[in-house]
Amino acid sequence: MAPTAATDQTVPTERPETPTRVTEHAVTVSAPPAAVFALVADVAGWPQLFGPTVHAEVVEENVLTDGRSEQLLRIWATANGRARTWTSRRTLDRAAGRIAFRQVVSAPPVEAMGGDWVIRQADGSGDTHVTLLHDYRAVDDAPEAVALIESAVDHNSRAELAALKAGAEQGPQDDELCFTFSDSEHIDGSAQDVFDFLNRADLWPERLPHVARLDLTEDEPGIQHMEMDTRSPDGSVHTTVSVRVVFPERRTIVYKQLRVPAAMAGHTGRWEIEPAADGKGVVATSWHTVTLDPDGVRELLGEDATLAQARELVRKALGTNSSTTLRHARRYAEESSS
């Protein structure tokens, strides 16, 4: 009988789970719990409310039989000076005043992260006590990764709670304080050419008369960090810093301005390209949502300045630049298709 060949077998060893770290941040808000809960629940409003959030959207939503609801979220936000994206699942329990969240797909150096928003009536007052809990693990528990995550969680948690407090205590924002507007251009060219023009912002100094300088970096595909110097009609130059999220399949670019003028508390926007209603060409639209800062308006325009005056000035300044960009995008696309 032939000898049996020896076989080396390696018994896999279980990799020890990296330690979980827990943080807690809290704030007291002079507003009813229902109003505070509504702000945390409103994902679409996060970019205007929370400084670190660039863009957030609900991918899936299900209502459970016990009255709770589950959502799958995609979030883009800044942390330690960089924009990152991740997917989270959260459960909203209005009756208990709790929103639990857990990252489904994390971005390194985060291995896993979750937590809870706990929103409860403060004892003996009409105030609301908000606790923001996080638990997280770093990839390989590397000390530098742990320090990076700890710093980001602490900074963003403090910023989000401060913004939540300010937003809830300010109450519902009326149209004077927060407003949205758009400018559109009909283009007899391809949607792809228009999208390419808007996406290649690094070429704008060569293509747009009002752009004096633009530095663009894209550390991750589809997430652009942009610093731009824009010339005003009076010759002055203004610097803006933004993060853009690019959706090629939708031919849409959304962005958030990280450094805003004194009159603004927040500015987000998006570029959209859609087929024209008449079936000829496309329509490119620039959308802006702006939240004014009343104190900043008075500082910039004088004590007697009104929000209506500030709104008109902001509308004109942003709309002029957007319309100029759209006109040049039209010329580029129409010349490319001729």
C-alpha cells in the first residue's frame, strides 16, 4: 500500500476583538423635547444645522409594529479637517425619546461605531436634557487611530450639541432667516458635457472670469475639498472653502460651504442636470439654501439693516456667480456637441 502523504493543517486562531471605548456628551436645551427630537430626526436639515455634516440622505425607511421606525442613512461629514462618508442604521423611538445609531459601513480608521441620542424632559423645568453617547473601536486599536477618533468624536459632538441647542432655542426658522432659491439654464448639449464642466472645478480659473484661484483635492473618489478665490464686481476677492459630494450617476453635485461670510450662519447648494421638458437638450440648475446670522447681518450691514436687505444681497451675489457658471457650462457643452 502506498504511503499516505503528510498534511500540514493550520488551526486558525481567533483574532481578539479590539477594545470598545465609550464617550458621553450632554447639554441642556431651553426647548420642549419634541422640538429637539424633531431636529435630530430631520436628516435633510442636518447640513444647515450641524457644522460637520456636508450631506445626509435616507436610503431606506421602515415603520416597525411597535411604533418605532428604522432608517438606513448615508452621511458625508468632516472630521479632523477631512471629509468622510459612511452608512449608518438608526432606530427612532419617539415615545422613549431615544435615537440609536450604528454604522453599517465605517470609514478607516474607525472599525466600528454606534451610539444614542437620549432626549428627555429635564426635572422641574420645561428644559430638555440631551445626552449624546458614542461607542467605537479603532482599526487594530492603533494608538494614533484611537487618538484621531477620540479627537473627532469630541469635537463633532460638542459642535453638534451646541448647534442643536442654538437651533432648538431659536425655534422654527421662517423664510426670512432660512431661504432657498435657484437659477437655471437651458442647454442644447449633452448632460455629460455639462456635468464634466461642473465637476472639473479645478479648471474653473481658466474657464470662469470670476474665479481667480481654485485649489481642489479629492482624497476619496467623489468627495472634493475646494478652496476658491472669487472676484466681485468691485474688484475685491473673497475666499470660500467648500466640500463637494459628486454623484456621477445622478449628474448631481451637492456641496457645503465650510467658511461663510459674516452675514450667513450656513450655506449649502447643489448642481443638478435634468432632461428638458420639451425633450430638447437639458436644464442645468444651481440651488442654494442659506441661513442668515442676524448678528452677522447687523455687523456687516449696520444696526438698522433688515433680514430682507441681507437676503436680497445674498441672493444677488450667489445668483450672479451661479448664473455666470451656468452660461459658461452651456457654451462649453454646446460647442462640444457642434
